[in-house]
Amino acid sequence: RMTLTVQTFLIVCPLALLAGFLDSIAGGGGMISLPAYYLAGLPPALAAGTNKLSAMMGTTLATVTYGRAGKVDRRVGVPAALGALVCSAVGALVMTGLPGNVVRWLVLGCIPVAALFTLRGRKRAAEPRVSSERGVFAVSLAIGCAIGFYDGLVGPGTGTFLILIFLQVFAMDEVLASGTAKLVNLASNAAALVSLLATGDVLIWLGLPAGLCAMLGAALGSRLTLKRGGALVRGMMLAALALLLAKMLWDMIG
């Protein structure tokens, strides 16, 4: 049983606030918050579960903010969220059964592909690649399943990947893509959290105050995005990619 100290909260809470801010704009908040839990001494499964609790709280506030501003495409977001809801829970259960070093290698294996995809695909497509209602539903559901499973199994970078996919597949503008990604990410976080609660891998009394900090960061970030628009999202996406690559290089060196 882990003992919580003042130092634990001083490590996790400020980084959770920063993660909520980044995640509400361009995704990738897990690249900050998940290592924060490791730094505080939590083992991998407990860190992942507690991170899902705080991340879900921040994502909930960001989703509501974007939704009220009309910046969530429900035609894409709802089926993608349904897919993420199911597959994230499965991914989280798979993660709890894997050794920590296996999960780390999975993350490292995803990074080169994600980096190439990000560098090639960060600009918005000229036209949607899918236009029919049936096609949009099917493609959105498939996207939600794939990214949801990744989120439950690995996690960091999920929101950024969703934004990039929505830019390229559905030709959304950056702010609409960010808002729609939040709805999907919310479903994914919630499903993974339920799975990790069932396995006892959530430290609630740390996750709740960290979640309040994430909500504050999300409130600041989402409102700033609605005010500043796509230029802010593009800049923060590049920052998120740089952070992701730096973290993976650090892990490889370590």
C-alpha cells in the first residue's frame, strides 16, 4: 500500500495542471502527467490508472467547453467515442497483464510511425476523404476503436493523433478537430478508468486533487484555443510532438 506524502502532491499536481493545459489544446497531456506519477514513485499499472482519473476530469471540462462553443463534430465524434469506449477498456486490461518493459517497448515502437505521420499530416486536407453518412460512421468507428485501444494500452499522444486524423480524413479546421478529439478522448479515458478501477489500479486520493489541477489547466487551455484559433493548436501540436520524441529518447538512453 503506497503512502502519500506532501512531496507526492507537489510533484504530481503542478504537472497535472500543465498536462491539462496542453491536452485541452493539442492533446498529448499524458506525456507530462504519466511520467509525473512515475516520478512520484507509483508502479506502472497504478500510475496509468491514477493518470486516467485525473486526465478524465480535465478532459470532461474541456469537452464541455468546446461543446458549448459548437466546436464538436458529433457526426464524427459520437461513433468514434463509441469505438473508443469499448476498445480502450480492452487495451487497459491487456496493459495490466503485461510486464512494464513490454509496454515501454510498445511505446517506443509506435513513436517513429507517429512522428512520420505527424510531420507529414499536420496540415488540414483540402477535401474530406469520406462524405457519405454511412462512410463517415464506419470510418469514425474504426478510428475510435484503433485509437481507443492504443490509449488504453499505451496512452501518451492519443489526443494529438486524433486531431491529426480528423484534419486529414475529415478536413476539419484545427479547433473543431481539437474539440471533437476531446469527446473521443473522454470516452476512452472513462472506459480505461473503469477497467483499472476494477483491477484496483487507481490511487483515488491522489488522482482527485490532480484531476482538479487538470481541470484548471483544461479550462485555461480550451478557452485560449477558442480565442486564438488554429494557429495556437498547430504550434502546440508541434510542441507536443517534440515533447513526445524527447521523452522517448530519454527512455531509450535510460
